[in-house]
Amino acid sequence: MKLPPFEYACPASVAEAVALLASRPGEAKPIAGGQSLVPMLAFRLAAPALLVDLRKLADLRKIAIGADGVRLGATVRWRDIQDEAALGTAHPLLKAAIAHVAHYQVRNRGTVGGSLAHADPAAEMPGIAVTCEAEIAVAGPSGARNIRATDFFLGPLTTALALDEIIVEVRLPAWPARRRWGFHEFARRRGDFAMAGAAVFYDEADGKAANAHVGVIGVGDRPQRLAAVEAVLNGQPVDAATIARAEQAASATVEPQDDIHASAAYRRALVGTMVERALKAASA
Ligand SMILES: Cc1cc2nc3c(=O)[nH]c(=O)nc-3n(C[C@H](O)[C@H](O)[C@H](O)COP(=O)(O)OP(=O)(O)OC[C@H]3O[C@@H](n4cnc5c(N)ncnc54)[C@H](O)[C@@H]3O)c2cc1C
């Protein structure tokens, strides 16, 4: 289908982009990779009067790795993450999760900021942001602010971002070298959105898990951390018995809905299996 008509602007700075959005309250939208927005335009699910293209904002296309963690600029593409070898040690969980995003063509264009702003409950990047307690830095007409990922996602395709704000970067806290982690998801075809997925990590002290983080995607209206599963893990050796209890806790905690792809009961069972497999990988 052809897109509805729109005006187009391609600003050269974040300030200019924000000013353009603010100049047309509620009628302007940023466009980054276009991999979610263009289909939405085609299906008339969105019809902004003005598209503000972020592609010239070179400062937003940076991956910075430092003692304080990893900072991904908003227009960093999935392909950039896959190509950045240093992320293999600086944030292996991120790298493993992003390998599941879509297909080669989509990964060449889709961006970190676009995915966070789009807020698909089954998307990997929002799931990693929530699991890892990331902060999302945004810029708006009244200046900059940081939003915790757990406060950012409000529901399907709904975030705490104001209409005249853009995401500038996402900050993932530092990743200790000996941390244990796993990521597992199930999609009907490789590259499809996950029907359910789990990201887990924990640190080890005296052979027992500490600081456990368990996040899931595809089983609710937004990515979520499962405190009940983390409580099962913390202070315990991550052995077969603990993993079995974690699996049960995951299935019991989530509240998915029936939809055209699967029943709620199926997704509840599936997410337990995803947590189990991610934990087996982490403990191995
Ligand atoms: C066939 C197909 C399969 C896919 N499979 C997956 C998958 O398995 N997992 C997955 O996670 N994703 C998947 N995607 C989505 C893909 O990852 C998108 O690229 C991503 O969701 C949006 O990124 P984008 O840069 O293309 O954003 P765009 O489409 O340009 O924008 C999406 C939304 O974000 C807003 N936006 C963009 N950038 C910013 C910013 N910096 N600040 C504020 N708002 C902004 C736009 O206004 C729009 O509302 C798939 C897409 C396709 C077409």
C-alpha cells in the first residue's frame, strides 16, 4: 500500500530535531530505520503530518564501552551491535539477544532507539533494557532527562516518551567479566518476533547465585522482570532443582493473554521452558 502523504525534514542536530517535533504538537514523528513506522504508515495505523528523519545525527550512531557500562546511541543499528566485537565481552547478553532480531535486511536498518520507542512487548532490546536496569536518555524542548527502563514501557506500543522528545541513547550498567548469563527465545520461524523469551544473569558467590536478574518478553503487555524467579535463585546454587523451581515460578508469575498465535496457557508453559533453558546455559 502507498503511504499517506507527509512532510519530511532531515535535521542536522538533536536540538533541531526536537524543535521540529515541538513545532507540530502531536502531528510529527521521528523516523529512524523505518522498519516499524513505515509498515504502520502503510496500514494507516499512523499518519503523522511531518516525519523528522534522524539519519543525519551522527552523534547518535555511537557505541561507547567504558568502566560505567555500555552506551548505545539511538540510531545504532542491530547490524552495528553484531559487528562490534568488543560487545562480546562488554555485554554478551545484549549481543546474544540482538542476534534474534528479525532478518538480515531489517537488521541493516532497524535501530536501538526505534525499537525502544516502538515498545513491542516481544522485542529483544526493550527486554534487555528492563532486565539490565538500563537508563534511557531522552532530549526534549525543556532539556534532557533519563528514564529508567522499568518506568519507560507503559504498555504495547506505549512509552513514557513525550510527543516532542527523542531518545538519545540507552545506558546499560557495567558487566562484570565473570557474570553468568543466558538468553533463550522461541519464535515460529527464525527472525520472527518471539512468542516468549527469557534473559537471565547472576553473579556467583561461594557457588551460589547473587544479584539474579530474570526478564521475559512476549508474555505480557510489556517486557518485565520476574522478582519471584529472582528470589528463587538468589542465595542458591543454580543446579537442576533450583532451575526446576525457577521454571515453575516463571510460569506461575506471568499473565499472558490468548491471541491468534497461541493460548495464554501455552505461553505460560513456554516462558517457563525459556527460563529453564536460559538458566541451564548460564550455569554451564
Ligand atoms: C519483518 C520484520 C521483522 C522484525 N522482527 C523483529 C524481531 O524479531 N525483534 C525485534 O525487536 N524487532 C523486530 N522488528 C522490528 C525492527 O527491529 C524495527 O527496526 C524496530 O522495532 C524499530 O526500529 P526502527 O529504527 O526501524 O524505527 P522506526 O520504524 O523508524 O520507528 C519506530 C517508532 O519509533 C519512533 N522513533 C524512532 N527513533 C526514535 C528516537 N530516537 N526517539 C524517539 N522515537 C523514535 C518512531 O517515531 C516510530 O514511532 C521486525 C521488523 C520487521 C519489518
